[in-house]
Amino acid sequence: MAHRSIPKHPAPARPFATRLSAWQRAHGRHGLPWQGTRDPYRIWLAEIMLQQTQVATVVPYYARFLAAFPDVRALAAAPVDRVLELWSGLGYYRRAHHLHAAAGVIVAQCGGRFPRDARTIAALPGVGRSTAAAIAAFAFGERAAILDGNVKRVLARHRGIDGFPGAPKVEARLWESAESLLPARGIETYTQALMDLGATVCARTAPRCGECPVAADCVARIEGRVAALPAPRPAKARPARVVRVLVLERAGTILLEKRPAAGIWAGLWSLPEIDPDADIARHCKARFLASVTAGDELPPIEHGFTHFSLTIQPQRVDVRRWPLRAEAPGLLWLTRDDALAAALPAPIRKLLQSL
Ligand code: SF4
């Protein structure tokens, strides 16, 4: 390929995949709860949970989830609220919605039998090309390349690939590299090795090149560009949004409101939200027919999403009169402890814990 920058460095005697797999056997991660199984359901669940979350965080969630939904039929049959409850705290809730939807697809369209090749698996909701390849490799031994964020970093450094890995042209080169490096056999160990190297040795900051099994021909190391690769996302200011949330309190309980089925924190329980400039008493009168008095403002909470940053301004509100007819589906009065047991967005959980 015209853009390969490796050839000027001597090639080590053993192929990339051989060195990496040998390293994995000696130094990689073993004994994780989703390893040592060929059950695609268990592997799929782990891969989805691990998409944006560290191993140590995933382990207890994985165990609870599997205890509640031991197979794809159990997951498909569960109400989405129960799925969200067990996901609460893991973040990126679209993953839970997709997981539930995909289970429905597998039961309805495949008779409950998990698809057996990467291409079909990739068509399930919430499963991209890389995740599908990982599932197919671990469950069925399919020789398919993965390219998650960690692997992009390893390959960008090792192959000396410039440019932001999220840019389509750069990503295409990374996929080419990933595919060209696949071993003829032993795909499971190799796939795990790539994941382990990215998570433990070729870390984003301070990679441990001295312990790296593929350091000999790593372009970034040889050329002193480890800190510069992969190239960061081109700077673009994230828009900022501000909302006020109301901590409506009545007789030792707090009002929770269910979020709409689409958008951020879809389907989770949260606090009623209003425009920061709106008049609280007037808003509560119009919306709930309630008489309230605004109390203290609580310290703001900053929360980052991929595409924008959110400042949440919590406001205590004392409810003096709450008409019965304001009770409605999607609204719940709960004690703080009961509220903390519900499926809450992480910043709202933090806020309620601080009360
Ligand atoms: S030598 Fe360093 S930068 Fe290169 S792949 Fe190994 S850990 Fe990453």
C-alpha cells in the first residue's frame, strides 16, 4: 500500500500477531467472567457493556444482569424498565435500549438463536462492525478484525498512521491494517491480545513501551511520536446547555418524572426540568396546578455528553398544595432512598445522594 510507513524499519523475525498472542498468554487478562465461554449471548452482553466502560466497573453489572436475564429470551421478555434499572449507573443508556431491542429481534426473527457470523451480528441494533467481529471471533472463531477505540490507538501508533482516527479516510486505513495483521489461526487469543494491549500497555497516556511485545517495529516509538499518535479530534467547541431541575419536596418525598422514550437519558427516572429563566411558582401552577415556594439553589452539576456539555442547576422547591388530579403516569413521589433504587441518570443520582 502506498501509505505504509513501516518498510524503512527492519521487520522483526516473528509476525505481529504471533508476538502479541504469545504476550497475551503470559501477561494478558485471564479469568474474566465472560472469558472461557462460547455462548454468544454472554459474549455479546459483555462486549456491549465494555464498549464505553472499564472492566472493573462492568464485572458486578454483568453478574447482576446475567442473574436477571440468563438468556436472550429472558432479556427479550423483560420490560425495558427492568433492563434500565439493572443498567442504571453504567451510563450510555442507548446501549441498554439497543440490547433490549436486539434481543427482541433475535427472538422474533431468528427463533431465539443468536446469529453466527460477523456480518449478520453487525446488523443487530447497537452492534457495530468491531463489536460484531469480537463476538464472532470469541463465540465462533471467525477470523474477523476488531477496531475499537483502544485498537485504533495501538494501530495508529504501531503503523505510524497520522490523522484523527474518527476521520473516514484514516479509519479506512486503520481497518486495512487491522485486517492485514490477522493471524491464520488463534483468532480468539489474538483478539483478546489486542484488547489487552490497548487497555493495559499501550495506554492513552504514559504507554509502557518497555513491556510491549511489538515495540521492535512500532513506528511511533522508533520515530519518537508516541505522544502525538493517534492525532486528537480536530478542535470544535462543544455547545453548552443549561437546565434547571426541580427538587420538589412534600412530606418526606421527592417528585420523580420519567424521561421521554427518546433523547438523552431516555426512559430513566429524573427530576422535572425547566428553563433556567422560567418562574418556578408559575410553572408549577400551570403544569401541576400546585402551589409551591422556591427554596435554596443547590450547587450546579456539570455533565459532559459527546456532543454537548450540560450544566444542571438544582433548585429545592417546597410544595404547599398538590392537587390529587396532578398525579399522572410518569410522575412518582418517592422517599430519597426509594428514589435511589430507581433507574436514574448518574448526575441525578449524585444530586439525590447529596441531599
Ligand atoms: S511500543 Fe509503545 S506505542 Fe508502540 S504499540 Fe507498543 S506500547 Fe504502543
